[in-house]
Amino acid sequence: MVLRKLLGSKWSRRVSLVSVALNGVRALVRGNRRVGALLIGIALLAYRWSPLGIAVTLLYYRYGDRISALATASNDSEA
């Protein structure tokens, strides 16, 4: 019950939205359009479901370099 209230609060939803959006903008600035667009799309969903945003943020911090390397490798092979 307490966890549901915490994750459903406006503060938690806003933090989730901002953290995923900032990661998306950072990916766009670094030139990774696919990951950036995906994260910004997820940020729109993160406001509604804050656990999704929290999970994506944690996964991106853990595996962000691998995700970016995979996305840029596929961009290089297409060109």
C-alpha cells in the first residue's frame, strides 16, 4: 500500500519523467538518434507509469554503453 502510494505520487511520476527525458536528450546530443528517440517516447509513458521510468533509467545507467554501441554499430552498417 505504501509502495503504491509512493510510486503513484505526482512527485515520483515527475522524477521518472524527467530522468528518462534527460537520458533521451543526452543520447540525442551524443548523436545516438535511435536510443534518444526511444527514451523520449518512454518518457511520455513514464509519467503515467512511474515504475517503467524508474526501471528504464536503472537499466540505461547499467547497460547504456552497450545499448549505445549496438545502436551506433547498426547505424554504421546501414551507411
